[in-house]
Amino acid sequence: MTTSPRRRTAGRIIAAVAALAATALLAACGSSTAASGAPAGASTDTYPTQDVVSSIAADPALKAELPAAVQSSGALRLGTTLTPGTSGLPHGGQTPDGTNIGLDVDLRNAVAKVLGVNWQVENGTFATIIPGVQNGKFDVGQDNFGVTKAREQVVDFATYLNDGQAFLASNTVTLNAVKDLTDLCGLNVATTPGSTFQQILTTSAAKCAAAGKKPYGVQYFADSGPIFLGLANGKVDVYFGPTLSLKYDATHVANTKFLSEISTTPVGFVTAKGSPLSKPLSDAVNKLIATGDYAKIFAKWGISGSGIPTSQVNPPATL
């Protein structure tokens, strides 16, 4: 689906202000992590701290599904992206001491516990992770990758949650829901390049003209900080992004509102096409579902409704 840049909240906005000053970007309950001097529209962010992973036991039968070399080394190379601070939650972020936190982090660590391996985490960019999996740099990729027909032609998926395509707006925008892309006609929409969101907006671009309406404008940002600045200053009307992140943002960033979700997509770990790793990963997720540990992780991050009943390898793509 979905893309990596689902990262926002106060810390992200502050980072964007600093970035904009240096370059022209356009030519849960727990410890408080808010930075001082947040710009208007930002709010104090918190994150849950309970441990829902360390008690999970390894399953020898599932570890035996892994290739012999992985069983021997006890390690898998994981390609992902790093989001400093709490601006990437609920998917991922870092505490002040550099500890990685988030739903995605808990899920992958729980899967590693079940399989009896450790992750060797290597940080890249969203655009480099799938190619890195294809060329063998990474054994596994994780960055909120939604299942699409195009992606399933080059990598395999082991699903671990459902996310969707949704809309967030400033409270000053009169729109309260998006039921069809024509509801966006005449508005300025911001999203991420190279994403399923761009794909949807591009393929639906002619709908406004067909309905006799002014087209919607689209602005692309690799980082969500400038999007929130745009929402605050009126240069962006609507943010089109991942459902889980936008729901989280609506409760953590002042003067924003969640509008609606227009579609959903399964999300999964990605492995090389034909890799023997996809089935063990999927089986590990299903073990976590069966034991209830999976539900505990989702409850920790306050998004229980986005869990899946069963993990699948390469489910049918809807996009």
C-alpha cells in the first residue's frame, strides 16, 4: 500500500522546520517525548512502554523451517527505514536513548523470538529496500510495504497487518469525509512519491474533469514534516496517507482531523522472489496470532482493529 512516510507529529514538524531553513524542499500512555518550542498545530506526544515481546518463546519447529545457513548463524539482515523521535509512530520511532520503538519494531522482534533468530537491522530509504532485497543486500525488508500486483512480480510477501489509504485534513477544511476521489476536486492534496497513494491519485486524475469539476492538485513530499507545515499554513488541504498513521496523527497533532479511509491493503515483510524465508515468516506471525501475543502488540499501540486473522504468503493484490 502504503508507504514508509507515515511519520509525523511534533518531532517531525520541528525537524521539517529545520530542514526547510537549510534547504528548499520544494525548488498512546507512557513517557512524554515532546520537544520544546513546537510550532503551532503540534501537540505533546507520548508512547507506550510496556514489554510485550521478551516473554515470547522460540518455536523449534518453526526455526527448523529456516534455511540451514540462517539456523546456523542465527541472524537475518533486515532492511528498513529509521525515523528519529516519535514522529513515525505507531509504526516506528526512537526514544531519546536511541532505542527503536513502534508497532513494526515489536512485530518484527516478536517474529524473531518465535524463529529463534536476531535481526541485523540496516537502515535505508523506502525506495532502496525492495531493490536491496532483490539484490541480496537484505534478507528481509520491512517498511509498511503494501501488497500490490507490481510488487508481487519482483518480491514475495509474508503479511502481518492491514493498513489502508486514508485522508487527514486541517480543521479549517470543511470536508468531513472522502467517499470518492471526486470529493477532492479543487483541493490541494499532499502525498508521497513512488507510493500506492500516488498510484491512486494518478489513475483517478481524470475523474474531476469527467464530473465537470476543477482537478485536484497534488504535491509530493518524501517526508511528512512539510505536509504538516502545509496543513498549518493552508498550502495543503488534505494529506493522503496510511490509515494507521493518520488515525494516530489525528489524536496527537492539534488542529487536524481524520476524514475517512477509501481502501485497505495487506502489508507484509518482503523477501526475494522464491525465497525460502517467506513461509517461516508467515508461520511465525500465525504462531503469534494463535498465542495471543499478536493481539497484545496491537493493543499496546491502540490499533487492535488493524490486525489480520491469518498471515498469508503472496495474497491476491487489490492494487
